[in-house]
Amino acid sequence: MKKLTAVLAAMVILIGVESLSAQQQYRSITAFKFNYYTDDRSSLDYEEVFLIPLPNQYFLITGISGDVSDFDSSVGGKIGLAFDLPGFYYGETSLRYEREFDNPDRENYLALNGSVTYETGGTRASMDITGEVTEENKGVIFSPGLNYMVNPDWELYAKYFAGYHRYGSEQFFNHALWAGTMYQILPTIWLNLGGTAGTVYEPDDSYEKWSLISGVKVYPTENLSVRYQFEYESTPNYEIISNGVVADWKL
């Protein structure tokens, strides 16, 4: 499993979670992403996350996720807790389990994630740490991020991923950068433009990759946002064309 790639893909489509402070509401986040590979493969990624308010500004996080493809499918789930911290900080911790079921060399995947975010005014800074375990490898991913509002209509964002994985006695380091901008063209419509660049180093494969991302985010109501995202990803052996939709509904 190329888990650094998987984590980056998830972050690109979800683009972070807004501050939970003073939002004592149930919340549902639904994401679908269809991927077409130019070597005639395809896959569908999906995720459904529920945030349930608890006393004292805590939130229970539950979710199911997976992908359906003609080469390697999986299903999984997550459970965690989001919480406010003193000052302008808030955090999240979660446990994710994933199971492949089409691959003859099936793998179980277990990940423990923790994140802390500082948000004030037009600035949001975050740090995520994810530990990963499969039958073949163990690893950790560090991912600091920054969002900055240049003005009320223009936002810049960047997130860096540094991954270390160990396969037996072999060690591999991966790096990736995801950056872009969002611009408000109407009170309820934001446009997004960005991209990624990264490396994949594993025992059986190694290459560099990059992608271009564009999309639009619409707020039909005060409690609902819908995001459409198009992504073109280039690797040495094939390209991937993706279309994704994320609906974030505060109930």
C-alpha cells in the first residue's frame, strides 16, 4: 500500500476540517472520488464521516471509507475524538483500520493519527502525525500545514508531508508538497487552484509524481457546503484523471 500517496489524496479532497469551537452541531461529511487511469484501470474512493457533539466541546468522530476498483479494493473505518484546547488551539486523535479484499496478498492497515491546530484571525497552522502499520512495513508521516487569508476573498494554503517507512531491513523516505489558493467570486462560491509534487520510494517501485488541481466550493445554505474537484496526476507509467465531490452538512 502506498500510504503516503493515500494520505495525500485524502487531504487533497477534504482540504482540512474547519475549527470545531462553538459548533455544537451534528456534522456529516460525504466524499466520493472517481479515478480513471490511462492504462485502462479505474477506481472509486468513498468516505462518510460523522461528528457527534459531546459535553465540554468534545466531538466523537466515526467514519467508514474504502475504494472499489478492478485491481485492488479495500474497506475500512475510523473512530476518534476532536476537542478544543486552551487559547486558539484545537486537536483531534483517531484510529483507522483498513482491509484489502481483492489483492491475493491481502493486507491489514492500521493507523493512529494525532493533530493540533492553531487558528486565529485569517491564519490557521496545523501539525499532523500519523503512525502506520501493515504486514509489510511500519512508518510515520509528519505533515505541517498553513492556511493564510490574504484578504476576505483570497486564501493561500500549503501542506508538507514527510514520510518514513521500514520494510524489513530497508528504509524509505518520501516527501510531498500540496499547495494552492482559493478565491471568492460570489458570496457563496469559491474557486480553487493548486497542485502537488512528491516522491514514491518503496521496495518494488520508485518514481516522482505531480498533479494539478482545480475546483469550486458552493454554499447552497448556511449549514451546507458542496465541493467539486478535478485533478490530473502524472507518473512515469500512466496518468490519473479524477473527479471528486465532498458534501459537508451541519445538522
